[in-house]
Amino acid sequence: MAGKYFQKPGPELADRVPPGQHLAKGFPVLTYGDTPHIAQADWSLTITGLAAPQTFTWADMMALPQTDFTADFHCVTTWSKLDVTWRGVRVTDLIAQLQVNPEAACVMLHCYGGYTTNLTLADFVRPENFFAHTLDGSPLPPDHGGPMRLVVPHLYAWKSAKWVNGVEFLAEPALGFWERNGYHHRGEPWAEERYSG
Ligand SMILES: Nc1nc2c(c(=O)[nH]1)N[C@H]1C(S)=C(S)[C@@H](COP(=O)(O)O)O[C@H]1N2
Ligand SMILES: [Mo]
């Protein structure tokens, strides 16, 4: 049965697929709970914690530089999808708009629906990380986190917060939803950082 949904990578792709992962057919949806339906006009992103408080509306985000990017996607449940094509706002371009307190060392991402996930500031502020609103040339579907999600390609995809609506800057590490429930605090797929010790 598994062969219907997963395939073993051929040799030409084997070095792109982390240990213990298989290639997914299609793009599975992985959500804990229900999909929130948020209109672009109702969406906003709020900056809290150790930074000057700010709120970005949809129009504010669209006024920032828009960038196409391609990234691999690795879910800890062992499926991977290579070369996903997205468009969005680079995390570094958003950060340039903020006044972050020098004591900030970590972030908690907040989402419509209540999901959270934590990152170190170093893992959050990387040039390949995006707030994404477009998937394969179309508006990001609600099930995949539309209207706006985070994409953090270098870590397992539970860090890629769907329906993101807040960035909270923190001095100390804190745990998000899956991290509190036994998953690794960082989640690096090449090191198979799946569960916390
Ligand atoms: N808000 C929110 N974001 C989330 C999740 C979730 O349940 N809620 N699931 C995470 C997990 S475990 C994965 S693998 C990816 C799945 O993204 P997809 O449904 O677009 O494949 O979203 C991540 N972001
Ligand atoms: Mo996942």
C-alpha cells in the first residue's frame, strides 16, 4: 500500500532526501486540528516580545519585496517533497522592517487556530526562509496554510507554521506545540532530529 503514496528516490535524487525519508506523491496536507479560513483582508502579522510592537496587514506585506523560491519540504512523518515552488516575503526582508531588542535569541511563531512552533533567532533569520503566500503560481490554498505561512526549508516542516499571524521575540528558548509533545526542539532532518531525548 505504501508504494501507492511513497516512492524510493532514484540514485540521482538520493543525496537530496534525508535519512529515513521517502518521496511523497503529490503534496500531502498535515494539520493538527481544523483548517482556519482567513481572508487576506482579515489576515495580519503581529510582532510581540523583545521588539518594537508592530502589525503588518496584507497590504503591508505586499509592499515588501516579493521573491520566487524553490525549496525541499521534509515532514517528520517521513515524507519529503522536492522542488516546491513558492513566492513570498523573505524573512530577512521583514526583519529589516523591525526593531529587535539585542537580547532576543529565539522566536515563537503563532498561528490562527492556536498552533505554535519555536525557532532560535539564527534558524529564523536565514535567507532561504520565507513568509509564503503563493504555491505553484496560485494563491496558497487554505489547507497548505493560506493565505500566509512560514517556510523554513532547512528544518522539518512542523517549523513551517501555516496561517502564521505572530512572531514573538524571546530571550530564552521556549517550546511550541509539537516541541512540548515530544518532538525535537530544533528538528534538523539530515541529523534526524525527530524526537527530544
Ligand atoms: N498552524 C499549523 N502549522 C503547521 C501544522 C499545523 O498543524 N498547524 N502542521 C505542520 C506540519 S507537521 C507539517 S509537515 C507542515 C505540513 O504542511 P502542508 O500541510 O502544507 O503539507 O505544516 C506544519 N505547519
Ligand atoms: Mo509534519
